[in-house]
Amino acid sequence: MAEFAQLHNKTAVVTGSSTGIGRAIAMEFARAGANIIVHYAHSTEDAEKTAALIQQETGSKAQILQCDFSSQESVQTFPDQVWKIANEVDIWVNNAGVDLLTGDAKEYPPETKLQKVLDIDVTSTVLLSREVGSRMQTQGRGVILNIGWDQADRGMEGVSGELFSVSKNAIMGFSRSLAVSLAPQVRVNCIAPGWIKTAWGEVASDEWQQRVLDETPMKRWGLPTDIAKMARFLASDDADYITGQVINVNGGAIR
């Protein structure tokens, strides 16, 4: 019997994969047999660590590639850089996003934060998906995965909740429409994480720790590996009849 959700002989690009959820997705794809292009914006050291982990733990090939998605010009040339080193790409994950909670952007005024999420989370995802999708159609196959947010379509209080709702609702709606545009050669789906313990979750206050437990029927934080396992399935041939879907990975949260 064939192993579940295998990605042997496939090439995957995961944007924003030097840390966090992106790194977990890249690692999971490599465990399934894929070769990985690790995208990063700033930290070469983190990207090199991710590539080294992939090669040491899985034996899959891993290369790193830098691009600052706040520059639309850089975004538009990034696929050319990828295809020069990969020839063909089977899987593309748009995971890169601005960190409004723990990074430098935490101190930006709301207007600057809004522009950042529009540039990096929305515009880069749309431009990359359209260009990559066109190339995959020419190949005759491909999978694009985007990252949404489970609370985007029902709301959360606060500036961060408002801004993430703007960006992630845009991505979730775009993913559904792009899936129709690119079918049947290319599948497009969107994963909507719930409370996932990344950098902010590690330092969140006791009040937030309790709120996560109260709002999540599974009574725990999600982990980056929970998102990565869903991404592995959706990227594989086992999901070849699934497209245009936004799939919550959130421990059953309904608030």
C-alpha cells in the first residue's frame, strides 16, 4: 500500500519559511520527499539553519532564496529567480506575512501597519499566485496553498484583529476565485489557522493563554506542525479532488 501524502520527486517553494509555520511546512514537505526552496526576507542565518535541518533530518535537497516582499518590483522578479534554479515547481506555499505582534512593526502606527499587511500579506500573495499559477498551467500541473486566518470572517476585537481581518479575508476570497481561474491544471486551497503557538504565543500573557484554552474545544494551542500536516495533505495527490477550499485548522474553535 502506498504511503499517505507523499511528495517524492516534487519541488516546493515555501515563502517565509526560515522560521515558524513556514519552517514547519518546509520540514513536513521534505519528510514527504519533496525538495525545498526556502524563501526568506532578512535573516540569512535562519534560512541557512532551516535548509541545514531539512538536509540533515530528511535527506531532501534544500536551497535558500532571498526576496523582500515589501518591494513590488522584487516580488515580480522572484518567480524568475525560482525557475532559474528549479526548472519546474510543483508546489507553491504563500506563507510570508508581516509580524505585527512581536517584530519591529509592533510599534508602527495603525496606518503604517495597514500598508505593511497590504503590501506583504495581500499584494505579494496575489502577484505571486497569478504568475506562478500561469507557469503551472503551462506545466500542466501544480498546487498553490495560501494562508488565511480562522477568525477573519467572524471578527476579533483590537487593531491587530482588524488588520488581519482585512488581509486574510482578502486572501481567502482570492484563493477561491483563483482556484476557478486555474482549474483543472492547478489546484488552489487556503489553510486558515486558529491559535497557533508561534513567537507571540510563547510570550503571550496569562490572560491570553487562558483565552486560547477557553475558545478552543481541543483545549490546547495549535502547533506549527498541525498546519504543516494539513499543508502536506493538500499538496499531495491524495487531495487531487480538493480545490477552492478554505480549511480551518483551529482545534474546533467557533468564536
